[in-house]
Amino acid sequence: MPGEKNVVVSLILSFVLTGLGQLYNGEISKGVIFLVVAIILWILTILTIFLCVVAIPFWIYGMYDAYTRAEVYNRALRATGRPPW
């Protein structure tokens, strides 16, 4: 259907930089928050090494969230004919 989000593109964008997949899906505020938090976590990880325990799971969650939210977007678009957000 026209206007659907590609779930693989969403996943890849979040793989490259957490938050980009959310921005691609149209969740602007969520994407900006994910992006800022990811940048802060990676900077702190570089400085302390120990925060990678938080940064890596957050990065993985960002990919999962982008993928599943693209699916939700597409499902709602097919059902109603309009974007959910």
C-alpha cells in the first residue's frame, strides 16, 4: 500500500544510529529522545567503558522498537487508510 514504512529500512536506520528508525517511522519526538539518549550513552561509554552495559541494550531496544513500530504503522494504515500518528 502506498505510504507504508519499510520495516527493514527502519531496522537498518536504527542499527546505524538509534533514533533514526523512529524518525523514519514518523515518531519525531520519540526519535529525537532516542537519538539524544543514545549519543549521551555512547559518549559516557567512551569515557567510562562500564556504561556499555546500558548503551548496547538501549541500542538493541531501539532497533526492536523501530521494527515493531513500522509494523504497527503499516497495520494501522492498511486498516484505516490513514497513518496512526
